[in-house]
Amino acid sequence: MTEPLLKQIIKPGAFLAGFALLGTLALASVYDLTLPTVEANERAATLKQLNVLVDSQTYDNDLLASKQTLPAADFGSAEDVTVYRASKQGLPIAALFIVSAPDGYSGKIRLAVGIRADQTLAGVRVLAHKETPGLGDKIDADKHPWILSFADKSLQHPTAAGWAVRKDGGEFDQFTGATITPRAVVNATKRTLDWSAQHFATLFTAIPTSAGVQP
């Protein structure tokens, strides 16, 4: 191969390689610049979801810094459980569990379950699901008030037998044409209450000192 021809081949290749390198560097710079904003937005979105269940005025620790991951098997969850621990002046206020009911009609149902220190429910909210529109999606608080009925419930109210949908002899309503979906939510909530009743104190003794106090 002659030298002029070799230069004709190498020159465009070098140009393309340099262009690709500049593009990669530019993308990396943009990522580095936007990462803090993305992380801040994710933190704000998570806090907003959690504060629906526990008012931010009731605790003074950094809720997100108190995050802990628990084994899925302990809850019968479809994935590992995340828990955030709210405290005030070092005293437990509530634990906020992110659990996944594995037995929804169309797959797993991701829930936030808030449990106060006295073991009553601060509330339950659905974070993600694939249930049937118009039927199972009534578990969404913005589509139906059904999910609001969990507030202030406990293992004593109702009794163990009452922790089921009415079709199964319990106290929770089901939806016309959709029993599997509410049953999955009721069961997941009950399992979370059961775990909390046995481990709540231990859970809060493990709050890291870096959890801090919110400004």
C-alpha cells in the first residue's frame, strides 16, 4: 500500500476516533453536572411519598439516611424490603416499609406501609402495580378511597381472622370482579405488621448515628 493511500485511510479514521472521544467526554461532563440534580430530585420524590404516611413535623431525623434493607423472605415479599425509620429526639416514631406483594392479579404490587411506634398503621399506599384498569387499579388512592381504610388498623383491630377480604371471611372490602388484587394488598400489609410487632424495637436500635437531625 502506497504512503499517500495509507494517509487517506488513517486520516478519516483518526478524525472519527477523535470525534467519538470528544462526544464521550462531553456526555460524561453532562452526566457529572446533572447527577446532583437527579439525585436531589429522587430524594425529594421519595420523601414526598413517605411523608404522605408520616408528617415531616412528627420526626427530626434524616429519614433517608435511616434506610435499611431487609430480606424479602422475612416478609413474603417479591423483592427485598426497604425500611425508613422516623424518630424524634432519638425516640421511635414510625417505620416506613417498601414491600412488594408477589401475588397481585397481574404481578407484584409495590407498597409503602407505615407503622407507628404503637404498632398502628399510619397508612398504606400503592407505589407501583400492573393491575387491570377499572378493576384492580382501584388500589390507587387517587382512583378510589379503598386504600385509605388501612389507617389506624393494627393486629388487634381487626383481629387475626379479620385480616382478609370479605370473600375470605375478613373485614376488608374487595372490588367487584377483582378479589385477587385487594387480597394481595391485605396479606402484604398483615405480614408487615407481623414482622414489625416482633422486631420494631430492634429495628430502631440499629439507626446509624449519621442519620442526624434534619435542619
